[in-house]
Amino acid sequence: MSMHSLYLLVPLAPLAGSLLAGLFGRQLGRAGSHTVTILGVALSFLASLVIARDVFAGHLFNGPVYTWLSVEDITMSVGFLIDPLTVTMMLVVTFVSLMVHIYTIGYMEEDPGYQRFFSYISLFTFSMLMLVMANNFLQLFFGWEAVGLVSYLLIGFWYTRPTAIYANLKAFLVNRVGDLGFLLGIGLILAHFGSLDYATVFERAPLVAHDTIELVSGSPVSLMTVVCILLFIGAMGKSAQMPLHVWLPDSMEGPTPISALIHAATMVTAGIFMVSRMSPLFELSETARSVVLVIGASTALFMAFLGIIQNDIKRVVAYSTLSQLGYMTVALGASAYPVAIFHLGTHAFFKALLFLGAGSVIHAMHHEQDMRNMGGLRKYMPITYVTALIGSLALSGIPPFAGFFSKDAIIEAVQASSLPGAGYATFAVMAGVFVTAFYSFRMLFMTFHGKPRMDEHTREHLHESPWVITLPLILLAIPSVVAGYMAIDPMVMGNYFGNAITVLPGNGGLHVLREEWHGVGAFMAHGVTALPFWLAIAGIACAAAFYLKWTGVPDIFMARLRGLYTLLDNKYYFDRFNEIVFAGGAREVGTGLWRVGDMRLIDGVMVNGSANLVGRLSARLRRVQTGYIYHYAFIMIFGVFILMSLWFVKA
Amino acid sequence: MTFATPNLVPVYPEIFLLVALSAILIADLFVSETHRFLTYAYTQLALVGTAGFLVLGATGVPLTTFGGMFVDDPMARTLKLVAVLAVALMLAYSRSYNQQRGLFRGEFHVLILFALLGIMVMVSANHFLVLYLGLELLSLSMCALIALQRDSAQSTEAAMKYFVLAALASGLLLYGLSMLYGATGSLQMALVSNSILSGSADPAILVFGLVFVVAGLAFKLGVVPFHMWVPDVYEGAPTAVTLFVSTAPKIAAFAFFMRLLVGALGSLVSDWQSMLVIVSVLSMLVGNVTAIAQTNIKRMLAYSTISHMGFLLLGILSGSLGGYAAAMFYVVAYVLMSLGAFGVILLLGREGFEADQLDDFKGLNKRNPWVAFMMLLIMISMAGVPVSVGFFAKLSVLSAVLDAGMTWLVVVAVLMSLIGAFYYLRVIKLMYMDEPEDTTPIVAEADHRILIGLNALAILVLGILPQPLIDLCLASITQSMRG
């Protein structure tokens, strides 16, 4: 099989699986449906492995597969760009997806929508692969919207729950805001570069680096800054950066495998991937990178705070995801794109692991998600416990787990950055380390340690989950341990990405990082003496103190810091603000338009008004038909008169 | 003075028809009341024979005879054939209606044939006097037909109105023709045309005459403001006669326009174009708007006819061969639709009951889904909905007007047909969404039902495959109007 057809196989195998399970799910049955979809994704994963070997042997690919339409000199086509960046994403996506597919067999075994679920997650895999493999903006946008759609469908998978419907509508609407920015950015690129093809756009980018456009006439702004910020707004929607993060915690209404696959490991990282892919553009605008840096840093810190007070096990992981996405964004802002992708990869493993671990707990607890009703699960679910511990250590950044390497690399890159806002960002990511360690071990202790707090009935039925659930946990735990250690040298320090990522000389910390690099061992040795490591240890110690030893302390804090707690409990009032200003405002405007525009103008004047007019005219004209022959004759003569006078007027 | 025998070959269809109808007139005297069906059969035979002469004698090139007074060209052949077909269908649809009302008599059939002869003469007229001869033959026969139910006050009144107004219109027409004769010194169309082209005619007198000619023509077509007879005659005449009035004479009127305005006065196109624009817009407006207020379906269809004739004029006034062909396509499509619509009304009627109120169509779908579906096809075609012949008829005239550069007129026409869609769709709503008020079973002769089905399906088929008919019209017009 040629490489070319292998490229096609990667996205099409999951699509075929999805269509089979979706359209013929009833005929295939449950086992048939999960077999075809898992087969599709496994095929896709194996193909990705083969492609990866080929790529690292130096065979890149960039070309169209199918031309969709051609208007004048703009060609829109489906095409693939296969380079190290793409291959990394392909491996992450297909591997996590495969794990989630297997896990779903156990997790969803009693759900009536079994086939539908498999069809959706395979469709998601297809969409995500189309997104990362695209070689042009149009296909990127297609994948972007397609993953958004599947995310919408899956958050509302249990469509009879009002909260699920509310959550998926919210995700959809918030993403609209981001997508509008993204679309505007793409439009601006098409207008100024005359092409949607990555290669062409990147080639022309330096030529227009100093162009300006006037958004408000009279005040020119840099074209690159506007383009990059618009694209980043798209990334903010998908990757849930403040203030467009509000949909992600609510998306936990979806089944847990989805939270792992879409809302932790893959889709939410699409924004990070996109910005990395666009590095030739972002490198040209310092302002845009500064914006990226500040927004990322704020998300990293403030979302981590929210993780502390959550009691729902999935929500803790969700806020942790938000915070980690913030870390990745910070790396992007500091021009350390490889570091962002590195963290994306390690995070995908340990966060999927944590989510699936949480899912395993929820499954064992009969869909109980409140940590206050758990405790002591360690002895009932040893495999889940150990894997969750590995995930938490990785998340907290304890060496030698994967998270340590990527997080430390980010912190060092930010420290080396000289952009406006870098000081704030450095503080935020440092403080974030403490908070992260605190909330992740708080979760671990509340769930697995201490006295069991669940009711008798649940405790009697507690047992370790079946192998389809624990196998993915184990398979994900392995990279969570070793991925950082193994990948940091080639991926961040070496020339792994080749030309896929552009970093201009003098921009940011990556260069500094590479200069100071003396191998993995030295990096680790340096790590345990540096501040972030001790912050993480302090976080774990605090968690242990508050939730294992002096369990009364958190309540005292809560009582003392009432105001702060309320602020956090209301998630900084983002939701209230949106509900009142945007949702309420939109409803007011809508009602106004409906009353005045629709009822009065369109219905009143245009529709009913014209119908009325015709009706009245009709009644009048009808009366002309009097039935008297002399009236008729008179009208005829009058007609002749009219025609004649017309001629006189013309003459 | 020598008298050369004119070439009679081009006139064979007319001669055959005249001979046949004279024979029927006499034969009918010897047919007893119980065997009146024979008269009907003879009449249909005469029509078949005429059609046969028309088809077999077609040469494809224009021929003139009687010293250039009579012309036989592809347009004439096609239009005559459509007229014969329309009359044959009309007779089939109205047979049982006439039987139930004592109208199934020799006079009816003979008068119809005379009217048809008048139509055929008009279609082939190449001389003002021949044109007038055909016109009067048609008008007088129609007048007698309208009054055929002489005990009915309504019929008599309608006939009376038609007679007086037709006389007035004839007067206007003759006055106009005399002006043209005065200006050009000829009654022959070709010579009139040459005289105007040579510039020897006084333009003031010409246009003065033109105004009266257009008025006379407009009366025949029944367009605003010469339309006042149309609703009263449609309502007052027996439905069988209404069916006739609404179909075949429109073909004659179209030919009348083509021969007189295009053939003889073609070089005055800029003058008659603006007149026709006014008449056409007024017809579409008054026709469509007034139709909405009607409760009687015959009156509603009368106003619908007025608006259709306004659309037909759009094709003629565009002043191009394509426009004339579009108008010809329109008249053929209109005749098909009108035959179908009145055919359904005749089918629903029974002894002592005329299905001429809109309310009589309520719940027709429950009473007889097949007939309701046929009526549905006819109504959507009249409204000009796609996948019906009415859509292509409207489309082709509108594109001709667009080609002539009168975009505003297209907009007006589309708006008017939008208003018109209301009352056509109302019929459909009554048939499909309302409960029937009258649950008497619908009985109809087999031939009537089959022909209505074919009629409505023809509307559908020509809506899907309109090209052959469009090509036929274009070929007829280009071959006839070039010379």
C-alpha cells in the first residue's frame, strides 16, 4: 500500500466505522457496532504509526487529495499536510481514541444508546483527524466545526436530562463566539494572502508583516496582529480560555469517556495545535503573542483555584483541564510551540488517565460523582487507585512523571520570555503549580483514602472495574510515567519538528532553554532543586494535612473566607454575567425585533398589510362590474381615450 | 375580365369543415330526439376530418391564395389544429351536461362548428376584410351560443351584453381599419406593411387608426379596459359554452394580433408596444386582484382569463420572434389549462346542479381524490408553479420581456402572479383541507373522466418536458413571420 492511500485510510477508517455503527447499528447489534468502530480506529492508529516512521525517515507530504471547487484563482481542496507536528497529533488522537473506545465497552454497557455512542466517537475521531491533517484553512475549519458538532451531540448524549441539554447548548453558543473570530481571521487571510493554502500563506506572511489595515478608519493597526488575535479567539473558544471557558465545566454532563476523549485529551487541544501550526504568523506579531500569554496565564491560575472547592470528582478534573490548557497557551505565547505540543501530549495521556480513572470510580459507585460520599476506595479498587495516583503525580509535576518535564519546560520558557506580561505569567504559572498539586491530591485523598462515606448498599457492591476499563487505564498510565522522560530530549530540545514550527531568532525562551540543556539527568537534577518542585511538594503536603490529618481545617477556612469562597463557588460570576448581559440582552433584543420588526413591520405592514390592501382593492374593483351595459361601453370608450391620449403625449 | 380559379389546396380544411357542417345541419333534421347522439358523432367525425386535412396538407412553407387574401403557413396550421383539438375536447366534456339541460341539439353542434370555421378563417386571414369576415362569423355564432338557453334570463342578458359590446368593438375596429386603408390605400396586410415601410403613409393617421385597431383587438382578447363582457358572459352562459368561449376564440385572437399588429403594422412596433404595456399591466392587475373577491368559480376563472391574456400580451409586446413564440406557447398552455378547469366544473355538475360556486369544491379530495388531484394539477399550472406547463409559459414570456429590456415590467408581472397564486391555492385548500358540504357521489361518463385525466397529465408532462412544444412554436413563428 502506498503512503498516499495510507494517508487516506487514517481519517476514512473511523468514518466508515462511524457510518456502519450509526446507520446499521440495529442490524450490527452491540457487539458488531463496537467491533467495527474499534477496528476502524485501531486501523487508523496502526496506519498513523507507519506514517510516523516514514515521516521521521524524512518523507514529508503536502498536497491535495481532492479538489472541491475552483473559483477564478482560488482553489478549495481537501489536502493533507503530513509533517512531525501532524503525526504527533495523529498518534495522540488515535491512541487516546482507541483507549476510549475500548473503555466505553465497559462504561456504557447498560446504556440504550450504545451504538449511537460508538458512532459518535468514531465520527469525532474522523473529524479531529481531518482537522490535524489539513493542509489548508478551509479543511481546518471543516474539522473545527465537525468536532464542535460531535462535541455538542455528545455533551447532550443523555438528551432527556435538562442539564445535559443546557450544557450542550451552552457549549455550542460559546463556541459560536470563538468560531466567528476564527472565521473572520480566515476571511482576512483569504483577502490579504489570496489563498487558503498553508504553504502559500506562510510563504507570503513575511512579505505582509508590516502591512496595516484600518478597522476604524483613520487608525491603522498591524494586519498580522489582527489576523492572529482573530485566530486566537477561535482557539480560545475551542481550547476554553478565559473568558470563553464557561462551557467546559458544564460539558461534564456528557458520559465520562467523552470527557476524557474530547474535553481533555483531543478536541480542546485543537486550539493549541492550531496556534502552533500558525506559528509562522504568530511569530510576526508581538502584540498577539502577548495577548496569548496573558490570557493563558490567567486561565492557568484562576481556573486552578476553582478546582479547590469542587466536590464533583469530574468537575475537579475539568477545572484542572482548563488550568492545564492555560499552561499550554502560556507556552504558545512565549514562542515555545514545541513545549506546548509536548505538554499537550503528556497532558493527553495523564488527563485521559485521570478522567477514565474518575469514570471507573463513578461506574463502581453507580453514577455517584460527589467526592463527599466516597473515601477509602483504595482497597476496593487497587488498579484504579494506582493509576489515579500516577495521573495525579504527573499532573502535579513530580519527577520523573511526564507532567514534570513538560510543566518545567513551560515555566523555564516563560521565565526567559521578554514579552510584555511575561512577569505576570511567570508568577501565575508558579503559583499554579502549588494549587494544582493541592487540588489533585485533595481529590485523590477524598476519593481513595480516609473512611468510606458511601451508604451500605453501595459499599457492598464495590469492586474493581472489568478489564475493558482497567486495561486502558494501565495502557495510559505507562506513557504518563515515561513519555516526558523519553520525549523531552528529541521533541523540545532537538530538531524534532523540522520546518513544521517556526520560531524567529530572539523570540522567547525556547532558544534559552536549548542553550541551557545538558540532558535529561541534569534537567531532573536541576528540577528537584528549583522552586516549582518544592511548590508542588508543598501543595501535596497541604492536601495531606487538610484532608487526611486535620479534616476540620477546610471548614474553618471556608467560614473565615466567606467572601472568597462565594466568589469561587460562583466561578467568578462569569456564568451570571453571561446569563444576564448576553443571554438576557439577546432575548430582549430578540423580543424587541419580534414585536416591532416581525409583528408590526413584516406581519403587520408587509404580509397582512399587503394582503389587506389587495383584499380592499379587490372589493373596490369588483364594484366596477356593475352589470350595466352603458357602464361597460363607457369604460371601453374611456380606454380608447386613454390609448389615444398616450399617443398625443408621446407626439 | 378573366376569372382564374384560385388555388384551393390551402383552403381544403375550411372547405371540408363547411361542407361537413352543412351536411350535419341537414342530417340533424332527420335525426330523431332519441338518436341525437348521431349528431354529436358526426360533429366529432367532421373535426377528425378537418384535423386530418390540416395535418396531411401541411407543407411547412407559407402559401397564399385568393389573390393573397388567404394565407396558409405553419403558424396557421398549428393554431388551427389546437383549435380543432380544443373544440373536440370541449364537445366531449359538455356532452352529458348538455343532455341533462336540453342543450344537446343540432344547433349547438352546428353553431360550434361555424364558430370554429370563423376561427380558422381569422387565423389564415391576410386581408382586412377576410379578417373581419372570420371575426363576425365567430362573434355571431358565439352570441347565439351564449343565448342558447333562451329561457334563462341570465343567459339572455349575457348574450345581449356581448352582442352590444361586440358591435361597439367591431365598430371601433372597422373605424381603425378604415383609417389604415385611408393612409396606405390597401386592405392587404403585405401591401399595408410595404406602404408604411416606404414612408408614403401619413404617420398621424396611421397611429390614430392603430389606437382603434388595438381597442378592437383588445376586446376580442378580453383585456382591460375592454374586458367588461368577460365575467358576465362566463357566468351567464351555459358552462359548456363558457368552456368554448374561454378556449378556441383566444387562439383566434392571438392570430388576430399576430396578423394585424406584427404582419401588417410591424413597423409601428414602438407605438403599439406602449399601448400593449398599459393594457397588459392593467389586465394582470385587475384580473388577479378582482378574482380574489369572487365566490363563483366561473367568474373567478373569467378574471383569471383576463390576467392570463395580460401575460400573453407580454410575449407579443416584447416585439421579437422569441416573444411571439413565447406568446404562442402561452396561448396553447392556457387553452389546455382552461379546458381542464371547465372540464372539471362540467364533471362535477349534474342535473339541476351547477358546480359553479367555490364552495362546491369543498372537500373534493374526500369525495373523489382523482378528480381533486386533476384539479390540483390544473390550479398549480394556472398559478405558474414549476413542474407544470403554466410555469414554462410564464417563464418564457417573462424572459422575452427581459430580453426586450423591460425589467420593471417583469417585476410587476411576477408580483401580479404572486397575488394570483392566492386564489388558485384557495381552490386547492378548499378541496384538500375543508370538509365536504355536499356528499352526493360524483358520476361521470368514462370518456369524460379519461379525457380529463389525459388533459391534466398533459399539463404535467408538458411541464416536465416542455421542449418539443417550445420548439414547435418557435419553428411555426419563424417560418411564418419571416416572409
